[in-house]
Amino acid sequence: MFASLSDRITQALSSLRGKGRLSDADIAASIGEIRRALLDADVALPVVRDFTATVRERAEQAELSKVLNPAQQIVKIVHEELTRILGGHTRDLRFAKRGPTVYLLAGLQGAGKTTLAGKLGKWLREQGHAPLLVAADLQRPNAVQQLQIVGDGAGVAVWAPEPGNGVGNPVEVARTGVQHARDAFYDVVVVDTAGRLGVDAEMMQQAADIRDAVDPQEILFVIDAMIGQDAVTTANAFAEGVGFTGVVLSKLDGDARGGAALSVASITGVPVMFASTGEKVGDFERFHADRMASRILDMGDVMTLIEQAERAFDEEQAAEMAAKIAGDGDFTLEDFLVQMQQMRQIGSMKKMLGMLPGMGQIREQLENFDEREVDRVEAIVRSMTPEERRTPKIINGSRRSRIARGSGVTVTEVNGLLDRFEQAKTMMRSMARGGGAPGVPGGFGMGSMPGMGKKSKGRMQAPPQRGKKSRSGNPAKRAAQERAAAERAESSGVRPAAGSAFGLTDPDAPPKLDLPEGLGKFLGR
């Protein structure tokens, strides 16, 4: 959603790099480009004015830092101000001291309230709660049936005493739903309310009546992130008519400009608490203003990626895989298949790669990435027998031909997968032992990369420096030099180990690496 905005802001900031001192004209030009980018993204005009004025004031008054250069200081200021207009800190949901806790969803029709009710219910269930969804949207056709289907997919119970389609009293449904939750020991109730195509008095009054009947701990305003400039008008109308304590952004995976996400928190003063990032029930995450600001500035969102990986990967399996990679066992294609399945649980490969820093520079290649390539790799591995997965060395020409026919690919693709698997296994094992990747002593192997192979080794190396000869051609002088060198070595007490020109006592021992805390467990240490 923020691709265009991100590209334009990073381009405006990149023009400041390499300058030892920033003039007022440099700052004004960059801020002017950021202002146009925000307006083109449908961010509300008051928000844009406040943002640009604050950034300009802070940039002009910024003291010279000993750590950051001027361009980095401006990026830091822009990141902090983006975090501020996105809502600043992340607030947790409030829970009732005596259950059940009630959350009321409000918003326009088509904002995604019903689907989001199921996503919120699933998220609460994963947090250890026992949620109940209440179908209080009795106006929209088949809204009750939709909530039942979504609830069934999320594994969450649904209270739907009325068929809907204009039949029933939504206030009474909400009241009886809370009572049913109390009797059946559900600790959280999520009430789905009706919406309209536009803001009107009847909808507001119905939502206010439900609010008064159930006394919710949180009123979550669900807003379509693709709504544009109308987001401010809608948010203000709901704030006056019903009031809300938190904002939930839906359809954040769309390709619209995304101005609503940057406007609503700043205009209403209410924090954005959750974001719906896809159509699946699991595409739901906590909203972190600082992480979203980092995404917009193409700094990545590694923390969210780590959190998703922790949910998808089993800790014992990860430790077992790390031990195999380190050399305690044999990392086979069966293990590779298990890892691929766990990666699928995290989500789309495009989404995961997009969370890495600097991915905006290869956005076009990322968009052209074919998710089906992962399916083809899995098909190749599944076309092998268990023995072939455990011992890939037995896969001869006839076996490769059979695997290619079974997976619907060519023999060349099977050969390429097996070659890449062996190279990756060797490199990971070498890194896990601390010896660096093969190809470069103590570093990453680059021999297979274009321009970094054996043929280019000669032209990549610096020409030998020509200086004075270390040994004299005169036999008498040479003997004197050797005696002097021996005396210096004896007086210093340094004696090289036998068979080693560098004094290493154990040439085969891998060098020790200072790894970041917590990383060692993934490398079997």
C-alpha cells in the first residue's frame, strides 16, 4: 500500500546523502518533496502541514551529532515524526476486572467488520482467551451467516439467535450474547454491529444503544485503509456519535494510496491498535507505529518477521535442525521439506522478503517473484522416495528422470535443485562451525557469484607492490641479515609452531566468532 509513498520519501532523503553540511535550501527541497508525496497519498492536509512544519523546525535546530551525519539526522527526525503521526506508542487491549470483557466493533458497511471479528477472535484465542462472537448485524443480507462461517474457520464460537436479513432486535441480541458468555464461561465477547454505506443518524443511534446495553471495555473503529480523504470525515462522525477507544485498519494489503492510515490517528488522537493485512483469518497483527514508519522509510520490519517466525517454528525442531547443520547429524532433503512447510505457515514469501531492510530498491523484482516456484521445489522433493531424500547421492540419471516426470519439471531443474542444496548445506555447516563460508577464508563464499569466480580472481587482486628487496644479493650481507633476524626472534620469545607459518598451534581449529546474544542456538552452539 505504501510503495509509492515509500519510494518518493526515500528518494527525497537520498538526495541529502554525501553532503557534509546541509543548507536551508537542501532541507526545504527535501521537505517540499515529502509534502507533495504525502498529499498525493491522500494524507489529510492538517496532518501534512503539522508534519512538515515540525520536521523543518527540528531539522533547522538540530545540533551537530558526533555519531550521525547530517543526512542521517534528517532521516532520524522524519522517522520519529512519522511514528508520532501514526499514533506513537502501542497500547494493549483493556480487559475487565470481572468478566466477560466486551469489545464493540463499529464502522461503515464494507469496512470489513465481520471478517475482522473472526480475525480478532482467532487472535484472542491464540493469546489464551475464550472468545465469543455476537452477530448483532441484522440489517445486511447474510451477515449472520457470514459471521458463522468466519467464526467456524477461526475456531471461535458464535452467538446468533436471530436469522438477520432485517429480522430481530440487535440491541437485545448483544445483551443476551453477553449473558450467554457469562453463563458459558467465555471471558471475551466481540460484538459485530451493522454499518451503512454512509454516515447517518439511524446507524449512529443503533450503535450507541448497543454500547449503552453492553458497556464495552473497548469500542474499536474499523476503517478501510483505502478510503482516502473521507477517512477524516468518517472518523470524526463516529467519534462524536458513538465514540471509540481504538482504531483497526483493514485492507492494509491493498494497492491504494493509504492516506487513511497516516491521518486517522493524528486527527482523532486515538491510537491504531490492529491491522488486517490480507484476506485469510491469520492475516491480522498488532499495529506498531515505529515499525510502520520503518517500512515506509524502507528500513524493514525485522521485529514483526521474527515474531511471526517464532509462532510458526517449533523450538525443539529448530534446535534439532541447528544441530544437524552444525554437523551433529545429516541435514537431508526431508529436513529441508519440513523447513519449507514451516516457512509456509509464516505467510507469503513476498510479504516476508518485503519486511527486510532495503527491499524497496528491488521492488520490481520482488513483485515479479513467482510464489509457485516454492510449489515446484516442493513437488520435486515430494517426487523422491524416502531413501532418496535421506541420501541424495544415490540419485543417478534414471532416478532424476523419474523425479522430473513425477513433478512435472525438467531434469535440468532437478539437477539445479540438488546442486543448490549441496552448496547451501556446505555453506551453512561451515558458517555454523565458525569457519566462514567456503570459497573465502573466514568469510562468505563468493566464487559462484558473477564476477567473483576463479577467472576473475586475477583481475580482482591488487597488483603486487614493488619495493626494496628483503634479502641482499651479497652472500655476506645476507648471512648478517639472517643472524640479526634470528637474534630478534630469540629476544622476543615468539616461536612459530611447527608446520605453520603463522604460529597457529592447531591449523585445523576454526576461528572463534563473537556471535550476538541469542544467535548461537540457531547455529547449534
